[in-house]
Amino acid sequence: MIGRELSVKELAKEQITPVEGLSALSLDALTSVAYGPEAILVVLATAGVGALRLILPITIGIVVLLALLVTSYRQVIDAYPKGGGAYAVSRENFGPRTGQVAAAALIVDYTLTVAVSIAAGVGSLTSAFPSLIPETVPICLGILGVITLLNLRGLGDGARAFLLPTFMFIVGLFAVIVVGLVHPLGLHEAQPGKPILGPPGLSTIGILLVLKAFSAGCSALTGVEAIANGVPLFKEPRVVRAKRTELLLGVILGAMLLGLAELSNRFHVEPRTTQTVLSQIMGYAVGRHLAYYVVSLTITVVLALAANTSFGGLPVLTSLLARDRYLPRLFAVRDDRLVFGNGIWALTVLSGVLLVVVKGNTNALIPMFAIGVFTGFTLAQGGLVLHWWRLRPTSWRRRATLNGVGSVVTGVATLVFIFSKFTEGAWVVVVAVPLLIVLFRRIEAYYVASDEQSGVGVVPSVPEGKDTLVVVPVTRVSRLTSQVLSEALSLSSEVIAVTVVFDGGDEGGHETVEADWERWHPGVRLNVVHTDHASVVRPIVAFVDDLIAKSNDQIVVLIPVVVPERLRYRILHNQTDLALAAALRRRPGLVVARVPMSIDARNR
Amino acid sequence: MIGRELSVKELAKEQITPVEGLSALSLDALTSVAYGPEAILVVLATAGVGALRLILPITIGIVVLLALLVTSYRQVIDAYPKGGGAYAVSRENFGPRTGQVAAAALIVDYTLTVAVSIAAGVGSLTSAFPSLIPETVPICLGILGVITLLNLRGLGDGARAFLLPTFMFIVGLFAVIVVGLVHPLGLHEAQPGKPILGPPGLSTIGILLVLKAFSAGCSALTGVEAIANGVPLFKEPRVVRAKRTELLLGVILGAMLLGLAELSNRFHVEPRTTQTVLSQIMGYAVGRHLAYYVVSLTITVVLALAANTSFGGLPVLTSLLARDRYLPRLFAVRDDRLVFGNGIWALTVLSGVLLVVVKGNTNALIPMFAIGVFTGFTLAQGGLVLHWWRLRPTSWRRRATLNGVGSVVTGVATLVFIFSKFTEGAWVVVVAVPLLIVLFRRIEAYYVASDEQSGVGVVPSVPEGKDTLVVVPVTRVSRLTSQVLSEALSLSSEVIAVTVVFDGGDEGGHETVEADWERWHPGVRLNVVHTDHASVVRPIVAFVDDLIAKSNDQIVVLIPVVVPERLRYRILHNQTDLALAAALRRRPGLVVARVPMSIDARNR
């Protein structure tokens, strides 16, 4: 399933151009047009049909914020040409504590990106093919499964393979917008009619609702930071190309958002449960014909690819956190395919649970979504203000001011999100982030204590051997017994064989072991332990414990295990060896080895 | 759940009287009145209402067969005062092959007894309380679970505890029959009316149907062999008491069957899906009042106890088969509570599956039921004929003739069952028994081959030690490293430490191990293995394989494992040790030990 083991040398180091950068790093941001405008309309709809017209001014506000963010992140690229994720930037400038906040926010963000992208992609699919609506959750999980598998195989980041769908998506969506603005083809579709009332004034619908709609729409801005994280992937001159990509992303995303908002107004689109807003707009613009279906499927594909980008991000983040000892070490271990498999699985499980809980409904995820991202925005730009202030390059004041404004605006926006959407889902993030931070700190504290206990860093005493006593549990005399005693005698001249005799009576046969031993005379003492309990494990453990208490020697227990050639014959052999090994496992200083004795006893 | 470990001495050896013998050994047979008459009616009903009157002559035929079996089994008790199960008798007289047939038939029989008894018991319950009908399967599984648990605790055979319900059952059922025959109290219940037509002649309904009804009714005879198996449980004089019990059983069972058949005729009872025949008879006899409910619940309890008797039988049988090497050895291993736990679990799983498959419907199980039992009857009595012929005691001809007739009659009955009920379920038994026999033979063949391979029975060569080389994989220098090297040096003066350096580059940190080692100077050589693959397991395995190929020494690998005090911290340590131990496991002659290093690194 996963493919053969890979060597480091086999990993091609791809170097990307700005256009490729759009498909490799910006799909998350670009595809947010599939749910951002809808998120605004869902909030506005609570104030009546007339309020829907406010989508245009709100979108203009969001595009202004986008411009600020793009400018600000172009400066991040200048400052961190080696890639400046929110975690690295805030850790460097504010110290580890703030870094942990950024890391926790990012984990939440990556998880939500996967869930939201997949849910929105399936939403696009079921809008086009309503008969699939009952299968929403299975389809979501199927897409998640495919993405997981590709990433476990290490095929998750094929920037070039993503080029065609990205290109189709951008061209297709602009085509829809242009056709819709100039001469809609789909106006013979059933029309919803136009509202009789004009839009209500701001005072009527309330500033809080506008703020909520604005913050919901900000979900369209998630992902604009990804290019700044991925600077090292670009061809030289990296910084120039990365900044160009960031600008390109800002222009395309802004244009799409404004175009869709205007069309939504013109076509009087209302949010529906069975069809996405984007699908409705497309239907009115070009009609539900071939072009509509092609673009719908393209949207599904690019949203799945957008989910895939989180799989490039989170496992790397968790490996960094594991190396900083905030997460279990196993997140820093690479699989045979050189991917961080444990991080991939963690992301799959978390986002899969989210998708199942909200039943694949994008709008249920939106209230949680922007908080993590905007926390990252705030911390990264705040950190950059400190960065400029410390280094003071030319025009540092202008740069610091820009990032400062960005930080304050996104910080305020974060607070607005939390308070305006708290009961609708934002509380999940408010609970999850501190929990993650507590987890980081406890894990770090454990590792510190563990290192101290294991004496890491101090030069330990020089190791010294002592006498060794080998204990071998036996059940009968056979060639295998001789074999394991030979191994025991290799370890030490002091070997004791031990056998358990059940005094229950009716099984019998054990007295023959002693007789056979006499006849064999292997030069090793046989200790017979009598018991009237059924377990043979306990008497042996008691015997070994007794030896440990009495002796200063290094004690070794060699447990012979018959290993048949074919696995299915294992059940035919006693499993006592496993029980015995488990019972002896936790005695410090005791060496326990199960010694495999291969036999090839096929039915001939 | 299971209780503390038991010593052999704590097992009281109960010695029972004939009356106690009824509750300890005969419940299976006695309780078959709950489904036997119904099984006859279900078959007859296919020939129309008039045919139901044939229940009386058919029951008389069954009671004649019962008399034959009881007489015959009283002779078995004479011949095998140490307990003569069908397996032991046919193995002794016909040899192991026929013994295997008997054993396979018995396994099928025990499993079906559990399933049928529980299903019939729940049928009695749901007849009294029809609102429980939808919960039939869960109630069946619940009762099965309780029986399993009691048997795992070793409390399955409390003959004295079973006395009261057995007594209530016998008295209650006779009371119902007597009241029903003399002066029914329940005749104000809704009456089904009487048939206008008289019973059809035999020629009309066909001899085949009568045979089918007869064979279905023979399910009432299952269990009459149990007393002969349990002779050693009786007080002295054992044989006399056991024979008296067998006779008692025959009289009680015969009287009940005849009484119920007569009442069934008088009340014109027809089989129904929601109420058992026995429940209908009781309703007409005493009315659905207190007495009816008390007896119904008693029937449920004694049927559960009847299922329980199989739990006394099958695990002992499988332990005998395991000792004869026809089943995996683990069936011969006693648990801490001195019960054969694996046999108990096997019976629970098999009968649980049966109950779920037939959805707790007794009548669906009946076609499979009598075949196994009657195969046992045939083989045991056939074996006895040989037994008498060989020993020739006084009046051996009369005895041999009686057993011979018994064997032939039950043999013919077995063939009738198989052919008349083949498509209705008998095929399951016809398939299962040969499969079990094949399984027995393959397992035996494996054990013979395995013993030969392990050199059991030949006096092996005297064990001799050779030089030992200890390999210790290390990741860094710490007190734990020193500790494991001390243990290694105890085993041999030749110790090699080995560490893996990942040439992937970005992780770094490994070069410090070499430097630390230099500074430490532990007197043990450190081997650095470079790799550009992610796995650290493979390079170490390759290193060890290389040593095995080059050296004649005994090679030991000591893998250090950090074991935190609290289990939940385990996830924070690398699991590489497990992977490494697993990868090295199957190399013959190699000794691999994971050495636990306890640390107590709590967050303080």
C-alpha cells in the first residue's frame, strides 16, 4: 500500500516558479472563494433577504484587509528568506511561550483547513449532483483516505501535478465571473425574483451582525501566509519570486471575491442547504450545462488539493515541535518513505472526527476556522515588528508600522471572531488551544525530568560487568532443551534449569522430566518447583524473584520458544513463553530473552 | 471479574446422591420437554390441523426408544464405572479413528445443547411476557454471558444450588399435567375451537412426514447419556446410585412426554411463533395466573442450567482431546481458577454465533440437534457390544443383544435424521463433523512432526557453551547507557556498541554521540553505521546479520528500553526497541533481550 523504502537521495528537490507557487502553496487561499462568500451570506440571511445586499461592502472591507495582509507578508518574506512560519517567527521574537501559542493555533488551523476544504469540495460535488447528498460523509472520508494514502507514500507535494487543476480553476472561475457580469447565459434557469425592499440601513440590522458577517468572510483569507512559509522551495532569486507569488495571489483572490460578491448581488442569491452559493452563481452565470459541471468538478478537485497542503504543513510542524520536545518524539521519526507518518495519521484522525461530527457541513466549521489563522497572523506580524526594531534596516520604521497595523487589525479581528461566534463553535478553539499548550508544557517537563533521571549530559561511570547466573525454564528433555542450554552456557558457566510440577495430580507426566534429566546428565542442575495452582508462570517468577533477592549476580532468564515455520501453527504451541516474559518484564536489571527455536514441522 | 487464583486443595470434591444426580447430570434431558413436543407439532402442522393428533402415537414411539436407551445406558454404567463418555468408549473399543468421530459429534452436540437450551428458555420467557419478544437475541446472549462468567469463575457445577429449581421444575410440570388431565383451570382462556375433520390416515400424510416428526421429537432424548459419563461423581456405591438415577430420569421424562402429548391433543394446541407449545398447554391447564408465571420462569431458569451442563462437559472433552493431541495444547491448560478457560470461551463463541444466526429461534436449531447425540448413542452402544463380546461376563449375550439393538435403532434413527432434515439444517452437522475430524488429524500430524523435529524422546547431545559477543544499540551517552553496557559486560567481555547516523542531514545531533563516547571512554568500542534511509532498525539488523555471518560466537543483542513509572508516559519514548526486537526475532540461535531501564520522571 505504502510502497517500498526510500533513500534520501531519491527525494527530488523541486524548485518552483511563481506560477507553480500558486498551485503548491496558495490553493488553500484561492479555494476559500468556495466558502468565504457563502459564510457572509449565511450570517446576513438572519437579518432578512434585504440584508444580503451588504455582501458587497463587506467583501470590499475583506479585500482591503487582504491587501494589508499581502503587503505585510511580503515583508515577512524579506525578513525570513529561509521560511518564516508563525511558529518560528513568534518563537524567535517573543520566546518559546508565545511560540507554543502560535503552534497550538496552527495545529487547530491545519486541522480545520483539511476539514473545511474537504467539506466544501464535497459541497461543490453534491450541488452539481444532488443525488449524492445522502452520501456526504462517506464521500468526505473517502477523499480524506485518498489524501492520507498519497501522503504516506510521500506523493503529497507534487506541485507540478497540481498545476493543471489550479490553472483550470482560476481560468474557469474568472470565465464564470466575466460571463456573469457581461452577459449571463443561465438566466433561463428558474429565477428567485427580486426583493421589493431595498437594503436596510446599518442601524437597522445592527453593527454586531455586520461584524459577524465580516469575520465569517475572513475565512476567505486563510492561507495567505503559506507562501511566506515556503520561500525555500522557490527558484533563485527566491525572495523576489516568493514576493511576486504573494502579490499574484492577492490580486487573483481579491478579484475573485469582488466579482463573486457583485454577482451574488445581481442574481439575488440566498444560501441554501442543498446547493452552495458558488454553485448557484455559476448556475445563473453559465447555466447548468457542460461548463458548469466541469468547473464544479474542478472546484472539488482543487479543494481536495487544498486539504492536501495541510498534510504538507502539519507533519513538518509537529516534527519541529517534537524536536523542541513539546510533542512525543515519535512525531519526529520519519517512516520508510521518509515522511512523518505519525503526523499524517494524527491529522487524518483529527480532521476525520471533525467531518463526522459536523456531518460534512462546511458552514458548521466556519465559526471555528478563522480564529487559529488570525492568531497566527497577529503573532507573526507582532514578532516582525520586534524583528525590525531590533535589526533596524533601512526604512525599518515604515516596515514596522505596516506590520504593526497588520498585527493590530488581525488581533482585533481575532477577538471579534471569538466573541461574535463563541457559542456557534468558536469555543472549541478557545478550549483546544490552551489544552494543547498545557500538553506541550507537560510533555516538555516530562522530557526534562526523564533526561535528568537517565543522567543525560553528565559523563556516567564506566560500565563494569559482574558474575552472571542464567535461568532456563524447561518442560521436557529434547534437542531444543539442549540447544537453549548451550546458549545459556555461552553466557555463563552458572546455569540453572527450572521446571514446574503441578501437584493437581491428574495431568501427570512431569515426574518423567526429572528421570529424563538424570539419564541425560547435561551438567546443568534441574530445579523442580512444585505448585498446586494451575499457573506455571507464577512459580517461575517467584523462583526468579528469590534469586534476585539472594544474589548479587546479573540474572538472565532465557525462555525457549518453539517457532513453527508457518504462522498458522503458532496456535498449536503453548503461549506460556509470552505470559512469562510479560510477568518478568518490569524487574529492573533483569535480562529476559525469548530464544526462538525454529522447527519445520509441516504435515508431510 | 473472574476472582482470585485457586489452589487444587480448594476444590471441594462433591459426592452426589441420585436425586442430586438429576439436577447435576439430567437437566439437559429433563428440560427437553420444553422443545421436544413442539418440534413434533411443527413437523405435523405441515400436513394440516388434523395431523397434529398424531403427536400421541409418535410420543409413545419416542418413549419406547427412551426405555431402550435407559436400559442400555444402565449397562454402560455397569461396564464403565469410571465414566464412559461416547469418546472414551468408542476410542477404547473401536480405536482412535472412531473415537474422533464420536468426539466431533459430541462437540457439535454440546454446542447445540447450549444454543437450544438458551433459545428454549428465552422462548418460555417471551411466551409469558410477549413484550420481550423483540429483545430475544440480546436476552439469549445475556444469559450466555452470565453462564460463561460463572464457569470462568469455576462456579459452574454447583449441583446443590441446582436442586431447588430442578425440584420446582419437576413438581411444577407434573402439577400442570395432573391439573390439566383431571380438571383444567384455564379453560376460560380464549379457545381455539376443535377440528371438524378427524385425523388423516397414515397413508394420507405419508410415512416420511411421520418419520420427520419422530426424528424431530427425538430431540427430547438428548442428554440421557450424561449420567453414564458422570458415574465418578456419585457417592458409593456409585454404580447402583447412578443406575438408579438413570432409571429415575427415564420414568420422569417418559411420564412428562406422554402427559404433555395427551394434553396437547386435548387442548388442540397448534404451534405458534409468539408462544411455545408448552406455554400454551400450561395456559389451558392452569390459566395465565401466578402458577403459570412461576412455572414459566422456572423453565427459563432450568433451561439456562441445562445449557450450563454443557459448559461442564465440553471443556473437559476438549482438554482430553488436547491431551490426545487432536486439539491445540492450550485447551489442556487450566486457568488460575483451575478451569479450562479456552474450552469455555470456544463453547461461548460457537453457541453465541449459532444463537445470533438463528435469531434465538429454537425450532431452527432442532433439525441439527439430534444428529450429534444419536451418533454418540450409536457409537457408545456399538462399542459396548464389542466390550461384552471381549470380556464375556455372565449373561453377556443378553447384554450385548440389548446394546446391539440400541445401537442399530439409534444408528437407523441417525440416518433418518440426516436424510429427512438435510436441507433444513442437518447439512450443517454433516459438514461440521468431517471438518472437525480433518482438523483433529492435521493437528495430530503436526504435533508428531514437531516432536520429531524437536528431538523429543531421543537423549540429546550434552549442551556446550561457546564464546559470546554482545551487541548493544545506543543512541546517546547517559547513565542508562552505562547501565546496559554493565549488563552486557556481565554476559561477555566482548561487547560492541552500535549507533546509527542518518545522513539525511537536517536532523543532526548524532555526531555528538561519537564525541561524547570519546570523552566518556567506557572501554567498549562504538560502531557508527551510516544510512540515508529513515529506518534505524534496518542498519542495525544488517550489522547483526553481518556479525552472524562472520562469527561463530553466540551473539546476544541487548536493546535498552526506557520504562517510565507511569504507563501513560510510554508514548513519549521511541518505540524503536519494539520494532528492532521484532525484526531480529526469527533469527535462529540469536538471543535478543529488551532490557528495561526504569525511570521515575514524574512532573514535579
